[in-house]
Amino acid sequence: MQVDKVLKNIFFASIIVCGIAFFQKDTFPPPSEILSQLFREPLQTETIAKPFSIKKGGITYQITPLYNYELYGMVVSYHLASSWWDYYHGEWKDALNSKDLGVVWGDNIKSGVYQDMRFKSGSWTLYWNAKSGKDYAWSKFKNEAISNNHLLSSDAKVSRAIMGAQLGDQIYMKGYLANYSHSNGAFNRGTSTCRTDTGNSCETVFVTDFKVLKKANVFWRILFRLSKYIVFISLIAWFAVYYNRVPGLPV
């Protein structure tokens, strides 16, 4: 078989593999793979932490801890403040909140109802709905066992861990439910401190510890990254071989 045909086959095969991996890499794990810690309710306790200031991106932020907070849960959605369509973080000059995580826990984990739901993050809101044909899921889904977490951190290691969290990952985080503001404008953001919220609960958390306890779809994530590279490399190689085989074209 000619080299250009081999490269052509590799290119199209890698596109197919990349497409399959793309849809598999963000699937949620089944209930049988959920860690028992995720059945716990979030823990909110009184704090003795005092207000403090931190500086990031040339802006000084004032952090006011309200409660100690710990959460075990599964990531069902996320939003990056760096997204090109995110208007608000730039307008607010908010460089501290780099990522939001939509997280479920407790009854929404035990029942497995999360598998019948769709989740989507906006610039500051988390949306959820039953999948098509899964309307019965509404009777099982607990609106008080999901939250949209606006995450803040001044620690580089913690920030890297937060940015590395992906859909289906089982996570643990610890820190403070907090209000924060900054001196470069009239910006002030608060937090929910109610553990029985049934609407779109938004917790603003200054994170001091963050761990991915169990990653989801490791095989598919690796395969997706590799297949993307192979698509690009095989296309370039195929074009180069074809270009040099066409009569009359300069080499």
C-alpha cells in the first residue's frame, strides 16, 4: 500500500476515534464506582478566621470568611472565567474566581439520578434538566443536593488542582464560605450559607485544600488527547507526501 494511502487511512481512523473519545470522556461514572464519602452532606461550621486581604493580578481582594466548609461531591459541570464569552468576570475585574464547579452529592449520588440529568454552567449560574424521555428523574432529583461553587484560592498548588478537575471527577474541598470584594471598583460578591437551598444555590468558597479523589474516564481522556495529535500529524504528513507525488508541483 502506498504511503499516502496509509496516512489517509490513519487520518480518517483517528478522526473517528477522536469523535468517540470526545463523547465518552465526559460521561459520569455509575453509582457502583462512587466513593462512600460522597454520600455525606456538606459540613458547615462556625469559624474563628478573621477577614484578610490577598493580591492577584494587580488587584487587592478583601476576603471575609463566614463559615468553615467541607464538601465531598462529583463534578457535573464547570465554567472557566477565561471563556471567551464570559463578559462578567472581565467587567467586574475579578481575577480571583477562575473556575466554578457544579457538584452533586448525597441523595443525588445514592439514587443514581444524576445519570438521567443534564447540567450546564453559565458565567455565574448552574442549570440542570432531565434528559429527553427521563421526566421521571425530576421526582428523584434533590435540588438541595447540588450547588454551584465559585472557587477562590491564593495557593498555586490548590489552584492547579481546581483547574484540573473535570466532569465526573470525585472531589474533596475544604475552606471558607466567604464574601469577597476588591478595591478597583464597586465589586462585592457574597455566598449562600444555607444548607437547605432548593434553588440555584451558589457557594463562594475560599479554598484551602482541594483534591481529586477519583478521576473519571482516564482511558478516554488520554485517548482523546492522543487522537487529536494523530489527526493533526497524519494530516500534515499525508499532505506532504501527496504534494510531493503530484506531477508538475514544485518540491
